[in-house]
Amino acid sequence: MKLVLATKNSGKVVEFRRLLEELGAKDLEVVGLDQFPEIGDIEETGTTFEENALLKARTICKLTGLPALADDSGICVDALNGAPGLYSARYSGNGDAANNEKLLDALKDVPDEKRTAYFICVAAYVRPDGFEVIEEGRFYGRILHQVVGSGGFGYDPLFAPNGMNCSSAELSAQEKDAISHRGKAMRAIAPHIIG
């Protein structure tokens, strides 16, 4: 079976492919939107992570005629009333490094104990037969005062998971998968995909 991931983010494709394989999807061919260049960007017009994930999965399923898996994820910082939240990927408008810089600047006067945050991942799986399911995972921690580590992507170098003295960018892929928002969402949704 072929499964289309509703993303052009190569880091997400690698992560989703690895997670699905670890969860038993050995015969699943997982492809990203780079395989469908005729499909342009899908505007995320939803007002929640759930709406955006479903919008992307439904659109990709309809355009390709294949089962589609989409996620909408972000980081929600308590001291910023949940921002950047839905706008995490486009927080600065200039990619990961600029996003991290903007977040550090927004938190420059916020003390350690008030730098709590969580990553959220809402995954939506849609099949051509009309089947739809949504699952969610959360990953709690705090925002560091500087970028640490070179692994992962996005806000990983600024995020210290609860109970750990490192950033999630310093974790191995397997360590991160075991506790991350995306890992949790994928473990919940995988049985629906694998059957």
C-alpha cells in the first residue's frame, strides 16, 4: 500500500517513515508531497491543529486517490499564552533559525520556572473510502535560553523535555520517538493505518 504524507518537510517525512516502520508498517510505501509536484501548497485555513490536519489529509487523499496522513504540529509556550502555536512553522516567516531567534527574543525576560511549553502533534489519516481518524500527542518541557544540539529540526534545539538536562536536538532519533508528541500521535494512529 502507498501512503502519502501531506508534507514537503523532508525532516517530517524521514521521521514519519521511521516511526511507521518501527510500529510494524513494513510493507507500506511512504511518500511525501515531493512525489506530487503538481500539488501546490495547501493553505492551512483552520483555526485549530485538528482542522488543519484534517484539511491537509482530505485534500491530499482527494487529489491523489491514495490514503493520506497529515499532521499539524507546533510548540505552545505558556508565558506567551500558547504562542507560537498554530503559527509555529511560520512564526518569523524565515525558517527554523529565525523562528528560534524570535522565540528566544520573546522570552528574554522570562525566568526559568515560567518557560514551560509543550509540543503538540495532531495526526489525521484519511482513506479514499471515506474513513477518517484523528489522534493527538503532546510533549512537555521548557524553553532553554540558547540553541543547544544539532539533531532534529524546528524548535528541538530550544526545547528541554521534562526531567531531562538536554535539548530534544541532543536526543537520538529513537530516544526522541519514544517520548515526543509525534511519536505519541503516531503510536495512536498507526493501528488504523496498518490495520
